[in-house]
Amino acid sequence: MGQELCAKSRQPGCSCYHRSERGEARSWPRGQPGAMEAALKVFLSDLKEASRSMTSFHPQGELRAVSARKLRSKRPRSNSDPFQEGDPRQGFLWRKSLPFGAASSYLHLEKLGEGSYATVYKGVSRINGQLVALKVISMNVEEGVPFTAIREASLLKGLKHANIVLLHDIVHTKETLTFVFEYMHTDLAQYMSQHPGGLHPHNVRLFMFQLLRGLAYIHQQHVLHRDLKPQNLLLSHQGELKLADFGLARAKSIPSQTYSAEVVTLWYRPPDALLGATEYSSELDIWGAGCIFIEMFQGQPLFPGVSNILEQLERIWEVLGVPTEDTWPGVSKLPNYNPEWFLMPKPQRLQITWNRLGEVPGAEDLASRMLKGFPRARVSARAALDHEYFQALPPQLFQLLDEESLFTVSGVRLKPEMCDLLASYSKSHHPAQLTKCW
């Protein structure tokens, strides 16, 4: 399923609500006359122009057609390519003359999910019949455009990478603001739930390489995602992984700026943010990526079931040990620091808690470099890509251009998960008992 951003059901501790850096809900009011309305119109116009240049969605002229052919020659079939299963397009009229930015250019096929401020639909372009994900944001006179939507669109228009979800178009009407994204078939959370007990180590390596590749790119562009979790990592049938949901993302300043500590879903929030730190950089995302890394191996979240910050921190300390001024300079000055934590157990090796890490060479070492309590001690996404854990991958993957997919390299593909193998066996021996796995 092509679930986008906050369209999914709210997860425990989910931070998918629109807040400013001070914590209050924010939006761009529609009712304010003058400069605000003019600024919004200019902003949307700029975004539409940028989205046109990001995709071969609506070719105009031979130059764009040539560029589109070159892109298709380097990348596998996109998830927004014309239908490959059946043909629900029959009976509809596809017209290349239809414009960008028009609601009539897209058809809603089915509702995929609903979030705190947006509803996402599986849709199709009437321009060329490509599948799309339509994120529809409702606006009203009192609240106007959610601030997170403005932030997300402004960031995505400048991000062009094979592992970042592609924003095709923006449709603005009096009642709604619709983001038109490439369609992705599922997300990592659904994939893991459909393959319980942990993923195939080879697939974990491919997914993790793509996640770090996307993070290295946005961090190089001075952007922080700030809400990494499996629900926000979209997947194609081929296994292409893309970062999505940039509603909480921020363009980071250099040197670091003071931000909100109320970011990242609780299960994937790093200890520095849990302790109330408001000065952070790319290491915030690295912690979340490390949690997802181990979760793919184990088949379950690292620190689940917690209801508050204190309990979340205690679960982290049970594994990493309680930080001190020697191991984490300045930790005792953070708002939520509690000296009583020193009575907790000493740190232990990660594979003692998460046994499957020890089955793959280099996995535990990479995870331990990402899950450091002291933020500055965490490995960067770029450095993590050079870790020995990824040495088993073809060397061509390290030479790819930003917009080239891993799956353009010959021989790179996902391996069947155990669930798929069992389903294949059941189909041949017990057809009536077959349970379909994605």
C-alpha cells in the first residue's frame, strides 16, 4: 500500500502533529489578507515550478522527453509507472494536455489512510495513467494551511535522490492542499509485520544501505528528518526504500540552532532529546536509524510499550548503562537528568539483548556506533556507509549517482523472506492453506 507520511494510524507515542519549535500548534491562516495571502501564492507557485523540474511526469518538448528517457535508462521501473496489474484505467480518458496543479488532473482510486491533518489516497494521473499517492490536507478559515505541510513541501522541492520520496505536483484549492507523490506499495512497518521474526540478513543490509544513503544525502543538504520510524520508510515491490514524511524535518543551521525536544516518535527518540536537549544535529537521525536497524533483525521494536519519557530512558539505560560526566560531558545539566539512575545495571553488549546481531559479521559493531548515548560519539551516515558491515555488497553501489537506485546494479535484488518460502511450500503441498505474504 502506498501510505504517505502521517496517513497511517497513530502509533503509541506518535509525534505526528503539527507544532512549532516552541511546541504550539501552528498554521498559515487563510483568512489573513495582504502579505500573507500573497506570500502563500508565491510560495505555492515556486513549489509547483520546482516539482515540475523534479520529474518527467508531464513532458514538455523534446528536451524533457530526452531527459526522461535518460532517467529511465538509469533507474528501474518507477513505482509511479503505468499500471502493471490489471488495467483500471479502462473507461478513463488520458490527456497529455492536462495541466499541473489542477485537481481535475488526478483521480482518487481508494483511501489508504488518515492522519491528524491529512488523508492519503491511492490515485492515478489523468495525464499519463501513472499511479500516485495523493496527500489531501484540509484547510479551514480558522486554521488555514498546517505549518508542517508548508515545511514539508519547501524541503522536498530541493531534495532529489533515489532514496527520498518524490513530490510530483501540488494542487491548491479553496478547501484543500494536495501533495502528489510517487506511489509506493508499502512501508517498512507493514513489511516487517508481514514477515514476523526478523528479516533476511541480506535484505536488512540492502534496506539499511538505502536508509543511510538517504540520510547521508539530506544531512549533506543540511536537513534533519527528525521523525525516523519504520512507518516513514516507504518500500516498492522491488525493495527500493525511500524516506518520507518530512513534516517534522528542519533545515539545520551551522553552528547548531536551538530546536524543540518534542520530536521523533517516542520509541525512536534518542536519549539526548529525551533528556530535554534542544541543541542537536544529524546525530538525532542516526539514533533512530540504529533502532530501525536492530528492529529489522529482531522483528520487534527495541524499546516498546513505554508510556512516558522516564520509562523510555530507563529501558535505554538497562542496555547502554547510565551516562556520567566522564562518558557524556554535560549530561547532568540536561533538564530531565536524574542522579538516581546510577543505581541501574552496568552496560552490556548489544547482542546479549538482541541476539541476532551476533549472527551477522559487523552488525553489532555498526549498531553500537549508532546507538551511542553521547550524541557526538555517534557515527555519521556517510561514515556508516563505509563500515565493514557493507563490504559484502557489490562495489558498484558505492559509485552510484544520487538519483540512481541500488537496483540498477546487476544482481542486486531482495532474497525471499522465510514467510515467502513457507508460503511457496504451502502452495505446492497444501494449496487450500496458503496465506499470502507480501
